[in-house]
Amino acid sequence: MKVRPFVHARIADDKRDEAFSFLRSIGEADIIKNEITVGFSAGQDNQAGAMIDDLRQQGYDPAQKTYVHPSTLKAWVRNRVESGAELDFETFGVYVGNEAKISRS
């Protein structure tokens, strides 16, 4: 049997200002992150690229995450499969099968 201590921490919303003030007052403000997110739709790739370029010119290092939400991808794939439209199953990791659910009453 091993006994080891552990630590858990969480700043509650109503204590956030107080906690951040304390961290700043003791010189530990570096652990406070200030993240800004701007969403762009599919047709706005040029605007997104321009904003990233502008931020980099100002000395910032913006993080860019380009993704398709899993639920959106699933619905899009299902529609393409059902309509018989062209779709590369390997590229999109598509698996089509049948599902049987058995429940006891």
C-alpha cells in the first residue's frame, strides 16, 4: 500500500478577480493567460489569414486552429453517403455499417 499526497485546485468564478489580484501582487501574473478567439466561416479564409499576418506584424504569436466539428463532419458524411455523392472514405475515415441494439426489459 502506498500513501501519496495530491493537490487539486480550481478558481471559482466568483473568486477569479480576487485570485488574479493576488497572483499579480506577488509577481506571479505570468500564469494568468489572456486568450482571444475570433471565429471565421469557411468563406473567410482570406480575412483570417490577413488578421494572423497583422497580429504577427504587431509582435504577437497567434495560434490558429482549423477544424471541422465532429458532429458537423458526421452529418456531412452521412448526407454524402445517402445521396451517393463523391466521397473518399479513406481521407475522411468513413466507416459505414449496420448497428443492432439489444435491450433487456
